[in-house]
Amino acid sequence: MVNIIIPIYNARETLPKTLDSLVAQTKNLFMVTLVQDADNIDYSDIVEEYRHRGLNITLEVLSENVGPGLARQRGIDMSSQFEYVMFLDSDDLLQPRAIDVLTREVKKNDLDILSSSFVVERPGVDTYVKGDGSASTWVLGKIYRRAYLVDNNKIEELRIVYVPSLVDAKNCIEGIASILKEKTKSTKLKLITFRKNGVRGELENHSSPSVDEMNELKDFALKKGFTKIELR
């Protein structure tokens, strides 16, 4: 069984489509855990509707706003009975066979993490498929063995390609730090600037981050527990 962990914050408009994509899964091999990040919105009607539609779904309400990284960590903490976990955002959609295929392949190959390609759609940015090596630090598009996340002692280096969105880069660091916990001190973190004429053509027209932005990101990573940080 897999626990699908979804942090939610001001998500009433987008969440139903995400849950529709879970209802449409070809095999019922999973449970859904919504982690409400103290947004003071009533989701009880949505939860009840999708329970009636067959989803095994639960809602965990946090007393204070902690951000998506720690909300995901709370979902991991609630998943002790599950061998595997996946993460979705409240505006993500899964293809109908996604859970079936990922679960089958991660078990067949005895993997700790299995990554898939996924389609990224953002207002004002061309839609593109993300699934090459540059996706390695995204928590989305993957299935994880829960024990690997809880007891992880294998990660020695992480690379974050800093496309010029400080918010996205910080969210990525926060999510990783919440999983690694105290092991951030022994994990080398490489922050790589994205050059204007880089290989990922969908972002060719974006400028590189400034020195001040990179230093701000480095300071943020330090606050999250990383001590071995390299800027490139």
C-alpha cells in the first residue's frame, strides 16, 4: 500500500481535480492523507464527497502554518503502516495508471526511490515535460520507500539547479531538509545557477539569478541545517 500525501493551503478550487485523478486510478492500492496547513478553510465537505466516491482519505489539520515541507513530513510521520509514500501538490494530476505502474516497478526492482517524468504547466510559461537528471531534487513525480526517508543515511550530495524563482528554490530546500532532518549537516548541498543559454530550452529566455539572490538562498539553506554548501 502507498500513502499519497497532499499538503493543502487555500486549495478548495484546485483540490477536487487532484482527487478526481485519484478516483480515476486503475487500482485501489493507496490511501490519501491531506495535511491542512492551518489555512482556516473547511474541507470537510470535500473529504466526505470523495469518501463516498471510494477514496480512502483522511484529513490532518495542523494548528500552525509550517509550509509544505513540514506538512509533508507530518504526512510521513502518519505513514508508519505503509511501505511506500508519494507526494502530490493540491493542483497536481496523476495519469490513471500512475500508482499501479510506479508501485509495481518499485517493488519488482526493489528500489528506495523511483522517479517518473511529469508535465509542468505554469501560467506564462510553455508547458514542458520534466524527467531528466535535472528533476532529481523535486519531491514530486516519485514514489519513495518510507523507511528510506525516515532512516536515510545514503545521501551524501544534493544538487539544486536554481531556475530564477527564489520561492521555488527555497521550497525545494525546505522540503529536502524536512526529510533529512539532522542529516542535513552531513549532506553536501550544491546550488547551481541557471545560465541564460543553458541546455534546458524551455527556460532559455530567463536571466540568471543575481549574486545577492544566490547569497540569500545560501543563508536560507544554512538556517535549514545545511553546513556544506557550494555555489556554482
